Amino acid sequence: MEEFEKQLNDRKRIAEGGSLETVTSDQAEKLEKEIREQEKLLAGYQAENERLYQDMKKIQTETKATQDRLFRENEKLRAEVKSLKQVSCLKIRCLVQMK
């Protein structure tokens, strides 16, 4: 447990810009290995974020296209309903006038 706390204190000191004078070569190698592993993780996260961002942009584009298509279809159907109402009103008037 004491060794673990010492390692944490060393890491904290180094992260804060402290000196590496008291760090053994074994500890320095461990720190370098950790740094390389963290850099690999960061690169992986960055690549995943970029992929997800591109996926999101593609979905946004597809959603916008779908919304536009549905809006046009809705407008077309509204016009058709209006036309049918007019036709039915004319037919009703004709029937009423025939009586």
C-alpha cells in the first residue's frame, strides 16, 4: 500500500511539472509505458468520436431530406383534400338544384 501511495505521489508531482530526480529508471519506464497506453486510448477515442460525428451528420442530412419529402407530400395531400371538398360541394349543389 505504501508503494502505491508513493507511485501516486510521484505521478502527481510529475503531472504538476515536478522534477524526475527521485524517479528510478524502472519508474520512468513504467510512466512512459502508461503515457504511451494513454495516448493510444486517446487516439482511439478521437477516431471513435470522428466516426460518430460523421454518422450523426449523415443522419441529420437524411432526417432533413425525409422531413422535406414528408412536408411536400403533406402539402400535396392538403391540396387534394381541398380539391375533393370543392368537387363534392359542386356535386351536392347540383343534386340540390335538380330536386
